[in-house]
Amino acid sequence: MSRNLIALQNKFLGHGQTVYDALSRLHAEQGYIADADIERIALEFHLPRAHVRATAKFYEELSHSTPAKHVVKLCNGEACRCAGYEAAAHTLRERLGVAEMGDTSAAGVRLEHVTCLGYCGLGPNAMIDHLPVSLAAAGAIERVVAYATNDVPHGFVEPSNPVYVPAAGEPCVLLSRFGGRDVTTLAAARAAGTYAALEKAVTKMTPEQVIQEVKASELRGRGGAGFPAGIKLETVRKATSVAGRKFVVVNGDEGDAGSYIDKELFERDPHGQLEGVLIAAYAAGAREAIVYIRFEYPKAIAVMKAAIEEGRAAGLIGKPLFGSDFSCDVRVAQGQGAYICGEETSLLRSIEGVPAIVSFKPPFPAEKGLWGCPTAVNNVETLHNLPWIVDHGGEAYAAFGMERSRGTKLVSLNTRVQRPGLYEVELGTTLRELIFGLAGGMEDGQRFKAVQVGGPLGGIFPERLLDTPLAFEPMAKAGGMLGHAGVVVYSEEDDLIEIGRALMHFCAVESCGKCFPCRIGAVRGTELFDQMLAGGVTDARMALLKELCDTMEIGSLCALGGMIPIPIRNLVQFFPEAFERYRRPAGAAVS
């Protein structure tokens, strides 16, 4: 069905132009998509109304059918829950005159949830009419209310995450150009050495030699799956494309609460990212690259678009490079509020302009991806490593790390530690070294309770597992996963059952709906947590929770439904006392 709809779009809109693009442009202009707009677009482009409507309603940002004078989005991710989300939500609902999140007040102010704005070390966070703000400062909520209700200038400036560059002598690959200098412009980036590795690759190495260096580096995908990057590039290069096209797609839909790794790479080193993209394209034989960035990162979108235009004007994008016949065009695609687009097949469906429903694999995108063509879908951080690998060699990169986890990893920490922010560490660094060494331990007055690594699908570990190395296999052995390495530390003040409920609800909200174990299971899981919180924990409810997790893990089509049981099982295994707090006396009636 998707193939037929994509073919119709290509016929009536022109190749590569989609209903998603038309809806996105309209939403940018007026802030909502009315039913009349859906009818008009369907008639104008001779497309089924159901397709236009399904696309609009799938994506959170495109689904609003009525206008709002101001939109306030409050982050409900795990990091912001630790930083005062509940109190902020209560105050905003009361002061803005909104009964429930998602409603619009009589004054035209819409208050919504958003899961992660990428400022997890500065929470609680909100977004006011596309401007991210920290609500941690005294009087910040009052300024939000005054602006939203009376148009009083709020005076907010976009916050900035602390970034800690490795100490002298420590491995530094990804943050090598973060040392207090601004390299966002092309001139500054080139002065710092950007694009030298690209020139070396194109003029002195064959694509196969680049791939061999990436394979020698043992670089694995940094988005969570950990697939060898060199093998993916090689697969795309060797694949046959019936249409004669191959793509590199950058997965910048970083939606894990507690993660702001990709955001900082986009915003502070955009040309470093473009260099990695172009090296990957050269190696894979791709002539087109698309950088997909989530809606919640407006600054990253703007910075990357500006960098692409600078690169285009300088002849680095869309024109033959360094006297060779290799060229690659690059553009930004903007997400519209769907966490599932972090899954690679969903991301490709979004670019193709249809609802981002997960696709069965095989075929894998490296063989048959975007518009049916071989596609290398890579995480932002993965590609950011490529210039260093080309410049220094794969063996030099593989000298960092441990076992099958080579190189360095960016990690981001939330407000529960003394020094929240972004760090680059060698893979194999332990959680204890990260939290109680680099990050200075717990914030004043807090006691450590747990740590979650890898976003909402990642494990939640107790203190006795803090000596677990940040690496692929050790994290899996401990009962979790490295994932994207967003780190959320919980203190004794945090109710882990409430956290578990929030994780299940997140899955229910963000499920693409294709498979019923995820679509229905997450809803039933949320209801089960609600029953335990309100009516008490019972043996029957705990047994049902186990069965539900087993069903979701075995039957779900993708990682969202298949891996949300990981943190839930961790809570049951490592924190039984958290459930016992809600235990009902034996023989008590079950509500």
C-alpha cells in the first residue's frame, strides 16, 4: 500500500515531493491543519483523502486541527520528571486555565506534553512557540504565563548545555573542536581542519579503502543497535540499485529522554557532521544525502540548513569535489513529532511522505531502503567519527575502548548530578567513574537510587551495578543496553514505579500501531501500573505484568515494543522494595 501511495505522489507532485512536505509547509505557515485543508490538498494533488488525513494525523505536530494563539510544550521525559515536572505541570495548568494537557484555554493558549527538548541537564524544560526554555530559574514559570496570557515579553534566551571536553591525554575524537571556539561557520570550521579528511578520502583513497579503514576501526553504530558501520557502507556500495540511486540518511531523530548528544553535534559542529556525511556518501557510492532532524530541535535544524547552504556556495555540496567526479547533494528533512521515526524503516517512510509505520525486515535498508534504493541509515554520532578515522586511521581508533566496543562515546547526564552535561568517554568507562568521578557525584542533598542508560528502552541499574562498563556487551550482560547513552540518574526522591508507568505510557503514545503487542500491550501496561498505583500491588498484577512484558518482547515488530520490557523487568528484579511500597495486605479486595 505504501508503495502505491508513494507512486501516486511521484506522479502528481513530482518525484520526491510528498504530502508530508505539503502538510509541513502549511503547518509552518498557520500552525494547524484543518479538515478543509486536508480536503483541498487531496483534491489539488489527486490523492486519496484517506492518505492525506492519515499522514496528517500520524504526526503529533501535524495533527492539530484548530489554531492556538500561543503553544506551550512541557517536557515530561524522565530527566525532567527528576527536575520538577509535576510541580511545573500543576502550576501551568492552573495558571493558564487548562484542564488537561493537550487542551486549549479560553484565551487560546494550548498546553501540550513533549518528551525531551535536549536540555536534560537544565530541567524542567518547556518550549514556548518553538523557543526552548529552562524553567529552573526563579520566576521562569511566571514569565511564561505572562507571555502566553498577556503577550508580556518573556526575555528568555535559548539555554545552553554544559559540554566537558576530555582532559589532556584522554581520547578526544568527537569533541576535538569543542574547546571554547565557535566552528559553526565554514571559514571557522576550515580553519579548525574540517574537510581536510574529506579531501584526503576523495583525492588519495578509493571508496573501498575508506570502507576498509572504517571496518578496521571496529566502529559500531551509535544510535543503539551497534551494527558495524563499515559493513553497512560496504553493503550499500555493493548493492544493485534498479533506479540507479543510492542514499545516505542521517538519523537525527534523537527522542530518547535524557539524550542531547546529536543535538550538540549538529549545533556546535555542523560542518564536522557534513564532512562525515560526505565521506560516508563517497564510500557507499551515494549521490544524495538527507539529514533528518526532529521537530523539537529548531536550532539544530537552522544551523544545519545554514551549514549546507555555505557548503553548497563553496562547491562542497552538489558539485564534483576536489577535481574528482564525485558529488553529493545534501538536504535537511524535518521531523514532525513522532518518536518512532528513530527506527530506520519508519524514518524512511516519513521521508517518503507516508505515515511512519514500521516495515518488516528483510529487506534491510542497505539493500532496499529509501524509494526502494540502497540506503545507509546512520546515526549522527556514528558519522561524526568518520573524519577522525580517515585522518588517523582505523587502527588508531580501534586502540580506544574494550573488547568489541571500540572508540569513544558521547554521554549526556541529567540534573541529579553535580555537573550535568555532555561528556566524551572511552568505551569501557564504568558508570561509577562517570557519575561519581567525571560528573562529581550526586547533587547536593540527594542520595543515589538508580541510573537508566540508553533512553526509555534502556536498563535501570542499582548501585551494585555501577562498576558495569559503558560498552555494548557488558551493558547487555547487566540486563540493559548501551543504546544512545543518554544517562538519567535517579535519587531517593524519585518514585521508580511512577517512572515505570511513564515509560509504559510513552510507549503507548509513540507506538506506530502496526503490531498489536506494542499497540495494545503498552496501553494495557499503563493501565496495569495505574491499577497498582491506585489499588495496590498484588501477586496477580505482578504475574500479569510479567506475562505482558514477555508478550511485548516476543511479538513486537520493532525495538519500541520489544525493548520497553527491559526497564520494567529491571525494576522488578533490582528494586522489589519500590513495588512493596504499594503492596496490599493479604486478602484485601482488589479494586
